[in-house]
Amino acid sequence: MPVTEFDFNTLKPYVTSSKDTILCEMAQKNQRKYYGSSSSMTSALSHFHYLLSAWRSIDTRNVSQGFPEKLRSFTRLLRAPTAMFVHYKEKEDVYAIDADKEFDSANILMNLGKSMEKLLTLPKEQFERYRRSSANKITPEEEEAIPESYHYTTMGKFLMRSQLDAYDPRLPGTGMYDLKTRAVISIRMDASNHENGIGYELKGRFGTWESYEREYFDMMRAAFLKYSLQVRVGRMDGIFVAYHNIERIFGFQYVSLPEMDQCLHGQTDTTLGDSEFKISLALWEKIMDKATAKFPKQSLRFHFETREAVNPFMYIFAQPVTNEQIHAIQTRNSAEIEALQKKLLGLETLESRVQEPGENQTTPSAEAESAETTESTADDEYDPNLLAMTLLTKNYVNGELVERPTGFSKKDTWTVDYEINELNPKQGNAILQMCKTRRRNVFEKGDEEDVNTQNDEFLQRLRNISEQGRVFRARENERDRRNGIVVYADPTSRD
């Protein structure tokens, strides 16, 4: 269903960790000090993976020998510094972790993820009720009454929430798995101008272009780490991927956690990935304890960055922030995002459904003033309250010092020696500014997969392939029509 026909206003707004009252109450009840959702925690956990694995390269044995791409690193966007907010909840005396939305932007894939999830989980008759022109359109009240399904997982002082998409009794363990919608390379590389890449097709299993192999390879570098962490947080078995070019779905692929671990950790035995996950959370807990002890009962903004070196190390920065500062940073791009959303969807988005429950209303002038003050305070000025730290680790497998664990099994023991050092305020502020600059540069370039999206030659090649794909699809559509197959015309296409 084209995004212009799906009524997104009926959908429930996503509830962030800091707004989830049930999650907050569960944290207090289970005596957990920190809580968050899988989406708010995976970016930091990724940096712990880089540190503990000493920047292990991806394992490409799952792609053919003829595939020409030689890169074995994670993408620049994945390697970039990450940031988050930790909200202090005074009544419950707990801390909620939210993703930092400073560089958030809108694109059509955000909307498609929501509509395609409904497409893949609902009977056709029910799904059609989300069509804007439906005579029996679902109401926001009906949607609100549909319960969300979550798995809650505890580890140390953490309580983690994972939204559940799908279940199949044939799967081992809990039987749960995650749905992922994956746009083809022509869309991902130029999502803000997606209409130029809609014609791109997936025609074969192997090859540099128009192949499932290309899409799988890009997922290994750009998505599998995040996906595997989400699967672990949610105690799921794997992911179900739907490949598409916005206009049509080409096929599906189930990727289990062992298969993702093969790409990320070099082995299908999930013991290594499971152990790394637990060690990561234990180290993160030490860092959180140190920061909340230094700034008790305050909300904080964190930055994490693992640096590549002979002995990799992590920078961690924690700064006290007010609710007004958090709001200003989190809504910095909201007007731009809202304007683009209206353009993409071809409709007016209801103001009441954009704003999260309980969020303070701010007049445009006051919000602008608040954002200006926060940007100056948080990004430019010297912060005497900054807690800047470095984290260094050493890996020992069965008592022997190793660069990283390999061929790890349940018979083995992995221990980590760690060292957390504080930097002096002057040095910490200087490094934090460089960290923020690196993060800003990556997000502003938008080079999701180490491709310069300003490279006209590369984009033109993708557009040429997409144009050829349009011709190919037009022929296929005509053949289908002659054979009595219904062909649905997407009004966003140029056929």
C-alpha cells in the first residue's frame, strides 16, 4: 500500500522509555536502577562490541567468492559516536534511557516500517481498514485498544523492554522473531530522493547490483549488529526480512541469531555473542553507577565512542542536563521532520498525535530560545561539570591474554579486566567537542554505508539501473495483466 494511502494518524505513537509508566513501575518493583528499550540501548552496546572484540571484522563467508566488495568493517554511521539521555525519575528513584534525537530526520522508510509491519501481521481485510479511503476505516480508539506485546529482560541493575512482532511455534526458545523491512540500495543511498530509486529491482541471488547478495552484504556491515542486539534483548530467535523498493516486495529471508553471529563473531555457536552481551551490560552498569554517583538524582546526557587504536579504548562523557535542555535537543529538528512528513504522506499530520503523552507544550518563541541556550551550553561552552572517562579492557580466555575471543564455547571461560580513568575537565571538554564534531559530520553527510551520497557518478549509476528496472517492470506488469494477474499501480511511481 502506498504511504500516501495509509492512514498513519490512526497508529499509536511510539512510547519512549522515559514516557513508559509501566516500564518505570516495573523497574521500581523489580529493584532495577536503569531501564530502557532495545532501540535506545543498542547503539551504546554496539560500541562495547567494538571494544571487547577489538574491532573484529565481519565474516563474509556467507557471500560468494565472486562478490567484489572487499570492505570488512562496519559502516561509518555505525562506528560514529553515539549519544543518549538518562532521565532521572524522582518519585521512583530510577533512570530511564532514551535515544538522543539531535540528528534525527524524516524519510519515507520511517513510515514504511510502520505500515509494512501491519501488512505482514494482519489479515488482508483488517489491513485494508488502515487505508485512508476505506469505508470501514479503523479508528484511533480501536487502535489504542490493541495491546502491545513486550518481553522484559533483566540483567544486573538493568531492565530492558523489547517490542514483539511475531511468533511461530516451530522456532526454538520463546518462538519470537523480529520483523525487518529492508529497502534496496538505491533507496537507502538517497532516501530523501527516494523516487529516483524506486525502479531498482532484485533479479538474482548473486552479483554486485540487483542481487540479494548485495543486500545481505550491506546488512552485515550496517544492520546485523543492531539486529542481533535487539534479538538478544528481546530473547528472540532471529529476524524475518522483507526486501523491497518502496513500490513492491521482492522476497523474504529468515536470518537466525546463529547466522548473524557467524557474520559478527565468526561462529554460529551463540555462546560468544551471549557472553559479550552480558559483559557489555556489566561494564555499562559500572559506568552508569560512576556517573550517577558523581551527579546524584540528576538527568544526564551521555556520549560513547570506541576509538580504533593498537589497543582500542572507549571515551565516555556524562553531563548533567535539565528537562528543558533535553526537550530542546530532542525537538531541534521537529519542525523540519514534520514538514517533510506532510510532504511524503500528502496529508496534514494531526498535532495531537505528534506530541508524546505528557510532553510539555512550548511556544515557538520559547522553544527557539530554549534550543539556542541549550545548543550553546551543551555544544560550545566549557562545562566544568563534565565527567569524561576512558575505558580500557583486556580479554582473558581460560586465563590466557588474547586480543579477542575466537572459537568460544560453553567449555571456555572469558574474563575481562577493565580500567576506568577520569580525564581532567580541560582535556575532557576538548575531546568531547571533537567527539561531537565527528558525530555531527557523519549524520550530516548521511553516508549510511560508507558511500559519499554527494558522489554524482555513484548516484547516477544507481538511477540508471533504476530507470532500466522501470522498463523491465513495465514489461513484467504488462505480461501479468495479459495473464489475468492484478497489477496495482503506485501513484508515487512514474510508470
